[in-house]
Amino acid sequence: LGAGNGAQIRSIAAGVVTEADTNPSGGLGVYVVIQHVIDGAIVSSAYGHMQVGSMTLSVGDSVYSGQPIGLVGQTGVATAPHLHFEIRLGGTQRVDGAAWLHAKLG
């Protein structure tokens, strides 16, 4: 998703952190994955390429809907600042995050 460098990233829903990586050189760079229960189903949301030092969550942390979780950056394999956002149905099946949100929110 195109967003300005340093834009605040917020969790789409309440949940629990299942992955958190502060290594800026991995594929997604600094990233976090949060597992939610949405409409009775397990859904994970992933947020990647955050600025170094902006994501301070750890595996097992609880987050609330709308909680700030980091800042847009250009870590990992990225040619410009942006947010890599994806939805994982059942926690593993990757789908287009923007399309999923549009279908859920209209």
C-alpha cells in the first residue's frame, strides 16, 4: 500500500502477535503478524517494511483494534517506502489484503 514514509500503521482488529521481526534486512524487513478472530474465523494480518525501531511488539503481546504498531518504512526488500499488508485466512492462506478489507467493509 502506498503511504508516506513515517506514516503510522494501526492494527485492523484486536488480536495477539504471532510473529515479530526487527531485522531490517529480511524479505519483509521489520514486520509483525497479528492473529485475530473475525466473524468467528481465524484471520492474520501482516504488516511489513516498517521503520527500524518503530515496531516494539513481541510474540504473545495483545493488541487492540486501531493500536499503533509501527511506522511505514523501506526495510527489507523494498525499492521505496510502503506498507506490505496482507491477510492470511486461517492464519496461513495469503490473500490480497486490500481486496479482503474492501469486501469486508464495502
